[in-house]
Amino acid sequence: MKFWTVPLKPRDTPLAMAAEETMGSSAGPPELQLPTCSIQVTSEDGAMCIINPLFLAVHSDADWLGHSLPPCQTADAGRKALRPRNGLENLQEPGSTEEGETGLQELPKGAPRKGDVSSASRRRRLLLRSPAQSASVGPPDGPPSPEPPRPETHSPHRASWIEEAPEATAPAPCHPLKKSHSESSLLGDALLPVMELDSLSVSSVEDEAEAHTAAPATPSHRKRHSAVLTSKVLHRISAVGSALSGLLSAERRVSNRVQELAQEPGSYVGGLVQSYVAHVLQGGAARHTSSTEMLQEIRQTISNLKGYLCESSELQAGGEQGDTEEMDLGSVVEASLYKCLLKPLRDCVYAQLLDFHTQDGLQRRLHDHQATMRKQSLAELGVAAGVPDGPALERIQAKLGLLHQAYSPKKKETLLLKVCKMLYEAMNQGAGRAEPFGADDFLPVLIYTLVQGDVVPVQLDVEYMMELMDPGQLQGEGGYYLTTWFGALYHIGNYQPATMVTRHISIEAQRTIHQWQRRRTIHHREGYRRRSQDILYISFQEPFANQKAIPVPFHMTAASVCVACAEKYGIADPASYGLFLVMDSTSRLLSGDSCPQKLRAELLRSRGTSVCFVYKLKGRGELPATGAPALENQRSTYNDPA
Amino acid sequence: AGGGGGRSFSFKVVLLGEGCVGKTSLVLRYCENKFNDKHITTLQASFLTKKLNIGGKRVNLAIWDTAGQERFHALGPIYYRDSNGAILVYDITDEDSFQKVKNWVKELRKMLGNEICLCIVGNKIDLEKERHVSVQEAETYAESVGAKHYHTSAKQNKGIEELFLDLCKRMIETAQVDERARGNGSSQSGTARRGVQIIDDEPQVQSSGGCCSSG
């Protein structure tokens, strides 16, 4: 993968400089330095922008530079060319040269088409890796204000990239951006030694993991090469390119492999992924009785696939797997599965979540209580520390917007932690005290901040993360703050000034929380630690006949097991098959929402007998579990033995 | 069941107690061994971690602070879920805060049973002169509910190391008992082994309740 960058002297117009670079000449028309129409980058406005190589390609053909147009026209021409950026995608195969990469096609304000997100984010990754990207073209319309990103028009990745630069608080992947921030070092950055590039870029493991499309992407990037690059630029490109090619790490190979498998309808994983995605998109999520149930089914699917992939040999085809790598493997697979499942499902899931909470009234309650709480004073809200001021609130809202747009629970978690950090900063500034703040101080400030914005999307986000995050991750810092956010939203949703001072938890609150608590506990203890014991052997048609090993976590429902069985046994008509529990020569049909592993564990404990699960045609005189026809979602006596 | 050296444990400990009893100072003192007078740190104290080595067993502690205000009482369960231990802090000069600890104990026992190791901590013993909760009352109460009682001063760094060390030892013990019980309880195959392969399309010979393949 290769790309080129353009060095830029401070206060020179990048267009001129780009032209110099492009044409191998240093004769930029002096008029172009007029600031009014020039396109500038300043560290104040925080914009860091990249020349669109298409623009260069187009305009070098039109030799606009040679004609030394008045500067305004130049900028104007630039704007025209820039605007239909994505429309130009089809022009990007000029069949030009082989070498050299022109991946730096970012425009600060150009909005990619919605469907273009993946290629946009791919480009962004290139950007992130390159401190040499400082060659920058400001937006044509003056300095960009750090306005909150508008989700409809900005790709989330793009927005984060813009926003990240001025803050430079992000721990890992975005750090290289800081470099390009200083005007004075722009030129130097462009000439950074390759080694440094390398060291800066490898850190972005998360991006690596996301870069699953890299293999197919590379050729298409090559095609975008512009014919007008000088040999000097080409040289630099190939140096950078060779550094980048070293990044095809083991994680990436695993990630690629997962993506490949998921896209292959013939593979076990691909079949499951695709049928599941199709199922949910076709409204399969609506049949659930609660949002939690819906999300848990998705989480189960992820966990099942993850368990399967981590332990199957399918991933090992591509590479080495040491013992130490196993932890990494889990998180790489997890991230890849987010991409396979959650990326296509995100919008649908959110729509469903909103539906659920419109119906159960939570949305309205949040709105109402938010309005009430906004009117309260800080003292009434129990805030003792500093709170974010206007600009800080805006920045926080921008982050929350990004958080909302992201599909990966992990990415959301990162953003959530960033917001927490911003809150602590505001608290420290406001209070002017040196002692670190604990939960007594943090929670009220969080509540204050949340009610200043729109709490409903945050509620959906927190729920999404809570249920979809890797349960093993819930014990760490991310888990702690996620819990705190959940608590804050719970407090807002159930806010009742009159009963606020009561010592006792309402029965309803207690029940809700208890259920939730239990579920997470089970998830954590059983689902994660005992992964290898999750395998359930299922027979086909007759007990102990044609058994297959199916990964069935503790909380996987019989309905999900049936889906897996239908896949394994190649059943064309899954509706007429069911999962049966055979014990003491009786056979019971399990209801769709019962959990086979749970049943097995319970029966082992209570009776000490071994049981057999059989996947077979329904309606052969078996005893339904409840004595009544076992319907999907019907609670049976075997539903929850605990 | 493991009791050997080289084991590592991850425990979650939740800090409960009314606001202003010194939860935050206590845990900061432990994790940083710094008590705030003039010390400036960017570290926040809501969530802290600490690594320990106890007799060759590595312990990773994650300490979850909670908001102690009355209005947030209902949120307790989401914090103490999954906890291996709870530290219930009261201020020895504040009778009410001790009452509050009693409420927490009741709730924790009800929700989590005996799985959770409870520590009741009378903080601010540097203010012994203003004590309003009698030592005997507190210790008797702790014993009656199966909790251990500690006297600490975050300000003078008294009793804090002992508190956490003791708690860790108890949590290790509980975890090991739990493990053994589980090992006996489920008659099928013992430990989850790494690298057990799912044999995808090969028919299996064992019975469905049987153990992992011994390959």
C-alpha cells in the first residue's frame, strides 16, 4: 500500500505547494499566496486536511496552474472539483500507473455517501498511520469551526478524525495526528524517517483489526494512482509503502480470515452469520418481548461464533497460534465479528430498541424527567464538583454523537471513557481541589451532563454496550464506567422527587436490577470461564445417532440451538424440527426459549442422570415439555430450573 | 481444584458507605499510598486497581467505588453484582453512617447470599475522641452477620493494608472452596482445558452428557 504526501511550508498555499510537488517545479504563482482565497491549515482551527489527489489529477490535466488564474478562481475551481468527490469515484480508475498510492483523499467537509463508509474509513486508516500527512488543504470555506459532527452528513470516522486532532487526548490510535498539528513542523513531518512512521502506526491494533478489507482494497487503491507524480514523490511513496506492508500482522490475518469465512455462505460460520443477519434485518428482532432479550440473542450469536472460531481449526489455517496469543485471538475474533454482525445490524437494532422503549414508556419518562432535572440547580442535583461549561458540553455532545454512530461496542466504550475523562477534567477545573474525585462526586456530574443533552440515544447506546460487549470486559474500567452510566440513566428514568429520600428500593427497581445482576453474573461466570465446556452433543433423529458437537453456551436458547442444528444437518425445513430432551425413555420437546445447557446442568445436579439431546422432526408422539403444545416463547416448566 | 502457587485471581471489590465517610480516601491510600493533603494527581478514584502477590498467588483487585448519597441507594445492585468482596465503610463519629452499613449488609446478604466476603470498616479512628459508634457494638454486629470488622484511618494510614490483605486472603479461600464444590458438583469432566477442539462434522461416540473428548 502506498500513498504520497505533500510537504507544506507554513502559510503557503497548499495548492501551490501541491502543484510544485506535482510538477516538479518550484514556481508557484505568487498570487496564490493571497490568504483570502488560499486554503490554509492552521493549528488554531484544528483542521488538518488532505489534498484530494483526484483534484490534482483533474486539474493538472487542465493545467490551471500554468495559466495563473486569479486566486479566487483557483480556489473556486478547487471547490467545484472537490464537491462531487464521491461522484468521482468512478473516475478514479484512470488506468494510470501501477506504483504509488493516492489514498489521501480526505476533505474536511466533504461528506461521503452513506454507503461509502467503509472505503472512507479505510482511507482514514491510511491517514492515521501517517504523520507525513501534514500536507494539508484547509476547507475552501474559511476556517472550520469545531462544530459537532452531523451524523447525517459526516461519516463517523471522518468526524472523529477531525475532532481528534485538536484534543490529542486519545490514548492510542489517533496520536500520530498530533504531529501534523504544528505548522512549523509540517515540512519535517513530511520527511519523517520511515522507521518512525512504522513505530507510530503499529500501535493502532484496533484499526488493524478493522482493516479486514485490506486485501481487496490494495489493488483498488493502486488504481487511483495519479499519473503526475514525480519520481521524488514516488520514491517517498515506496518507502512509506514498504513500511506499511509490514503491518499485515497476525491479527489482521485472523481478522481477514474471519471476514472471509463470514462471507462464504457455504461455510458453517458464513451460513450462520448470513442467515442470522438476514433474519434480524427481516424483522426477526421484533418477535422478542424485550430489548434485553433481543440484544442477548445477538450477544449469544457473537459468543457462539467466537467460541467456535477460537477453538475450531478454521482460523489456524492462516497462521500460528501460540498459547500467549490466545487472549489476543479472542479479542481479534470478537472485533471481526462486530464487523460481520453488528455493522449490518446496528441501524436495525437501534430502531428496534427505540420501538421497545417507546412502547414501554421509557423514552417518554426519560424525556419528561430530563426536562424536570434540567430546571434544577446544581445543589438540587447533588453536584459538589465543577461541571462542564458550554464549550466543554459541546465537545462532550460531539463525542456522544460519535458514540451513538459507532457499531462496535468496543469503540463505543473507548468514546465513553473519553467522555468520562472530559468530565473529570471539568470537575477538577471547577472545584480547584487536588484530591481525586470518587463516585460520590462523579455520578451527580454525569447525571447533570447527560440531562443537558438528549438522553434517549445515550440510553440506547448504554443498553447496546451493556448487552453486546464481551462479558469478560465488564470487570474492568470500561465496565465500571458503563455501569455508572447505566446507573445515571436508571436514576434519570426513575427520578421521583417525592420518593427521592426513601431508604428502600422500590420492589420493581429491585426486581429489574436483580434480574439484570443475575444475568450478568451468569454470563460472566459460566459463559466466559467455562467456554470449553459449552459443547453440547446433539443427536439426529434418534438418541446417540449421528451426533454433532455444537457450541452451546449456558444461556443459549433451544431456538438458537435449533438454528445451529438445522445448519449442521442441512435441514431444508427447520420449522418442522425441534430439539428434544430424552431422558428415562421419555422425550420432551424443549420450548424455544429454554436453555439446554442450563437444563442439562440442573438435571445432572438434581437427578445425577445423564440426558440426551435429539434434534428431530416434531410431532412423533413425544410429550411436550409443558403438557401443552410447546410454542416458541412459551415458558415451560423446563425453562428455568434454577 | 487449584491451591498451588502461580495461580492468579481476579477479584472485584465494591466500596459501599454513606457519602463523606472516607471511602475514596481509604482506597486511594491503599492503591497509591498517598493521602491527600497537598498531593496533586490526575488519577481519579472511582475505579482503582491493585496487583498483589499473596504467598505466590497473584491477585488482581478491581475496586469499585459507589456514590454513597441516599438518592443513589437504588443503584447499589448494579455495582455490587459480581463482587467477590464488599467493603462497608462508616465514620466512627457518625452513628447514621453505621446504620447505613447495617442496611447494606442486609441487602447484600439477601441479594448475594454468603458468596460475598464482607468487611465492615470503622474509618476515621484518628478522631477517636469524637467516636459515636462503640467498638464493641460494631464488632459484635460484624460477627453476627459473618463479616469482619476493621478500624482504619485513611488520614494516618492505619489498618488499611491489613484490611485489604485480609480480604484478599478470604476471597482466595472462598474462590477455592467454590472451585472445589463446583468440581465435585458437576460429575462430568473436570476442568475446562484450553485447545479442546470442536470436531465439526465427525460423529461423536460419547453420550451427550459425557465428557470432553480426551484427545
